[in-house]
Amino acid sequence: MTINRLILVAAAALLTFSQTAAADDTLTIGFTVSRTGKLNNDSIAQMRGFELWRDELNAKGGVAAGGKQYKVNFVSYDDESANARVQQLYTRIINQDKAQFLFSPYSSGLVATAAIVSEQYGRIMLTTGAAEEKTYKLGNKNLFQVYSSADLYLAGAIQAVKELNPKAEVALVYKDDPFSKAVLQSARKQVTEAGLKTALDEAYSPETTDFGPIINKVISAKADVLLGGGHYPDGATLARQLYDHKAGLKWVTLLVAPDSPNFATLGDAAVGVSVPSQWEPQVSFKPDFGPTAAEFTQRFQAKYGIEPGYHAAGGYAAGLLLQHAIEQAGTLDQVKVADILNKMDVTTMFGRTKFSTNPKEHGLQMGHEMVIAQWQKKDAKPVKEVIWPKTAKTSDILY
Amino acid sequence: MTGVIASIIDGVLVGAVYGLAAMGLTLIWGVMNVINLTHGAMIVLGMFALYFLASAVGLPPYGAVPVTIVIGFVVGVLVYWIAVHRVVGRAHLMSLLSTFSMNMVLIGLGTALFSTSPYNVPVPLPGVTWEGYTFTGTHIMAAILALLIAGLLYLLLYRTRVGKAIRAVADNREAAELNGIPTTQVLSFAFGLGAALASVSGTLIATLFPFTVLSGGAYELKSFVVTVLGGLGNPAGALMGGVALGLIEGIATPFMPVSWTPIIEFLLFIAVLILFPRGIFAFTRFS
């Protein structure tokens, strides 16, 4: 009996002390990562951006707010690229792990689910890796989008194609998921407005591994240009099979996939493929705070051994923006931090950031601009170059 | 029109590989009346075997084919003794549950080891171009190998003593036992054979497309459709069923959005189950 009592007392003491220790000097940020499932390539890149930010900040002592230093602590789980898990885990992160701020999962589909939970509990969530605008048009108060929204993704590519070949026949081949559909919905209109012909317009199931049938359709339609794709696995496969099938396209822009450094493993199949990018290591924004793009790239490379793509940069930027907002607010209070975020108009290594305060589309990113990167051959190896807009380019377009 | 023909040829090529995959499933089903739900895991085994043999050991991709047959066989026999031996002859539900759980274990192990990242084995093989459409060398090679292996299976089943024993056990296990055939060993051999077929089809699929630990599921599903088309326990029917499925996919895709193909496949599945319960190709059944 006495032993049991002693154990109970010890446990109670431990709990009390650990609670206070946790509450005082730490800032808990919660999010899920798709460590497994189809989104894991890009989601892990995003997570590395978060972690690099956290490690650098904690090395300096943490976030400074109201005279105190808070070390950043992450609470993160594997959402398995599944909506059901996102819902369960964000509820857990808010209720049990008591996270004070949230980062989003990766991909518009999962973020839409996470946003429902975060709004339900009134927690600030910085969304990165999420371009679909619908999520922000449902009447939220605490979402803040870091990426440019989906309707801008292919606008640059379409403009470029129009300049190169006003008579081009365009095939729109894309993944049947919220993000890709959102991008292509705008792209469809932009293609017609640019006066280009749409030769083919088809969505493929996210489970597709064999693009042969659809590529044959592209060939039958005699298309010159292909716009579309989805995320990494399908984009990479589509690119590889387009090359194998000698589809004869003069311009291929795929979403997301070609931005990952892993895309280089496709070798010759990668050359010529372009991607709308939220960010590239070569950009030369002058940041108001935080490192420059070059410094960030160098630190990321030192830590992880590969060059960062825009997913990692977006993750890092989300951290920087939250940090800045907390420092400016001088407190961890949700309302005051949200206030600062709403008023924010700053430039970081990621570019310009300004959130919309229009209640109909709160949090939508207004300031950020996209670039187009294309894989080209340098010294017989595929290398990513920025080709659009003309003001930011590092190399000429390969058509 | 050329588009449709190209699509059909492509479909038939891939269909041969589907047929090979289904042969493993239907063999096990026919011989011991067990629905092998580890089929998908065996396919994935073949895929990863190719990846590791090609990248780690540096084997040329098609050289991995015989190695995978052996690996698949060994793993199949192991799975038989762990999960199947005690449920052969019992209620179907038991063998379903048993192989289902084994599948979960195998896929879980795979996910823990390799995560669900996509793996890719580049196989540079020149293709055949016709009227602007290219039939990749890998597709052609895979179809040829699938037919070759199917031919070898036929020889095994009809020209060797082991094959005779397998057919005897498939026909009537008790009678075979009474005739002095060690039925348990034959069953484990047959299971290993079925797994080997699944694995080698996985290897061939891996030369065509990238894959992840979870890729086996989609092909397992196609194998079920093909097995039904061909008739349970009928390997020749399975090969023909696979080619037929590939053909149907090839004919359908030029005329409708690609996302409709699975709908057509499964409508066909249901139609065949109702109208031809013994399979469309039941006339090729062995006896």
C-alpha cells in the first residue's frame, strides 16, 4: 500500500514539474508531415525547411517576446498523406499537445482538412505547400497563406508559350486532385484568353502509374505543348514516359515534380521540362529580415546535403514569418500575433509577403510572385535554370 | 485510327504482364482453393528485388528475372508454411484472413524499411516507333518474357512429374495422397510457384513504371479481374484473360477520359461473374 502511495506521489510530482517546465520557456508549434504516402517527397522537404528554421533559432536562444526567450518545440506526426489522419492528428495536436501555433501539412487537399480543425479551435495556422484558394474563401480568421495561390501557377508558362508560338496546340493533362484541378481551372481560361488552341483536356486518377494511354492520346491530338501534372510521383513518371514514348512535345510544364532536386535522377528525360516555382535558390530578393536566398541555400545544403527546392523554402519562410510576427507583437497571444500578421507587408528570402485581410478571402497571399524554372543541360548534367519572368531569369528558354 | 491501333498494341503488351501476374494467383487458387491475399506483397517483392539487384549488385535489369523467380519461390514457400498450411481445406474465410494478415505484416515491414517513397529503375532500351507512336523497348521485352515464362510454366505443368503431381492434387487431394503423392510438399511447392510468378511479374512491371511499397495493391486488383476472366485455377486462361484486359483497356482509352478505364474493368468483372462464372476462357482449362 505504501509503495503504491509513494509511486502516486512521485508521479504527481513529476507531472507537475514537467508541466511547468513545458509551459514556461517553450513555444510549441504543431503540424503533420506526410512521412509516408504519395506526398512524402515534397512533404519531407517542407519539414526540413521548418526544422532548419527551428534549429537556427534555438541556437540563438529562441524567439524573443515580451522580454522572454522561448525555445521552439515541434510537435509533429505522420499524416500518411491521408485526410482522415490529418483531421485526427490536428485535433490531437491542439487538444492534447496544446500547440500554440500551427503549420499546415503539405498539399492543398490536406491543408483544407487541417484548416477546418484549426478554425474550429481558433488557432493561427501558417499554411505552406497549399496553393488552392478555395480554402481561404470559406470565411476563416486565422489562416495565413505563404505560397502564391493556384490560379497563378501556369499563367507565366502560358504567357511564355504565347510569345514563342502563338499557334501552339496545348494539351492539358493533370492529376485529379484539389490542387491540380484548381490550377488547371484557371489555366484553361488563360489558354483561351491567350488565343491558344486546347488540343486535349483530361484529368488522370491520382493512382495512375501507366501514362502510356494518355500519352498516346496526346500524340493523337498532335499537341505541341503539355501543361499539367500533379505532385511528385505522377509528375516524375509522366515526364519519364513522355521521353520514352518520344511524344514530340516542344514545351512541357509540369506542376511541383520538376522542382524537386530528385527530378534530376530522370537524366535526359528531365531536360526541357519546366515547372512553375514558388522560389528558386537563384532569386535575389533583398530581405527585410532573415537570411538571403543564397545564405539559406548554403545553410540548407550544409545540413542536408542537397539543394533546397521551393517546398523547403516555403517551410523555412513560414517559420521566419511567424517568428517575426511574435517578435513584433511582443507576446504569444493569438489575437495580437494575428493582428501583426494581418498588417504584415515584408520581404524575406522567399519574396514579398502580404496576407489578404478581406474577410471573404482572409489569409490569401497577395504579395508573392512565381517564377518558371526549366531543366537544361550544363556540362552534360541536368541543371535547373530560371527562365521566366524575364526580369529574374538566369538562362534562356529552351523550346 | 492509328491512335486506336497503337493503343491496342500497347494494351496487349501490358496485358501479357497482367496475365503473368494473375497466373500466380489463379494457380494457387486452383490447386489448393486458397485466395492468396499476399499476392500484392509478392509483386512488390519482385519490384524491390529488381531495384536492389540492379542498383546494389549492378546486375543488368533482365538478369534479375531468374533471380527473382528463385527469391519469390523461397518466400512463397515460407509464407505457405507460416500462414497457409494450417488453413488449407478449411473455410475460405480462414485462408482469406490468414493471407490478409500476412500481407499486412509484409507490407508493414516493407514500409518500415523503405517508406512509401517512389523507386525507379531506369531501363534504357530502344523502342519501336510507328507512325509517331513509340512502343517502348521495355514494354516489348516485358511481354516477350511474360510469354516465355508462361511457356515454361506450361512445360512444367504438363511435361514433368512435379507438374503432374500438382495437377493431381488440384484435381482431388485425397486421391493423390492415396496414390503416394506427398500432397503437403506439393502444395507448398505450388504456393512457392504462384508466389514466384507474382514476383517475376513485379520485376517486369518495375522495368516499365516507378513503384512504391504500396504499388502491389493496384496490380493485385487487376489480377483478380483477370483471374475471373480466365476462370479460377486456369493459368492458360489467366494469360489470355490478361491480354484481353489489356486489349479492353487499349480499346477504351482513346474514346473516353482515362479515369473511366477502371469503371469499365470492374463492370466487365461483374458481367463475367454473372454470365460466365467459370471464366470466358474456361475452354482452355487443364484437366
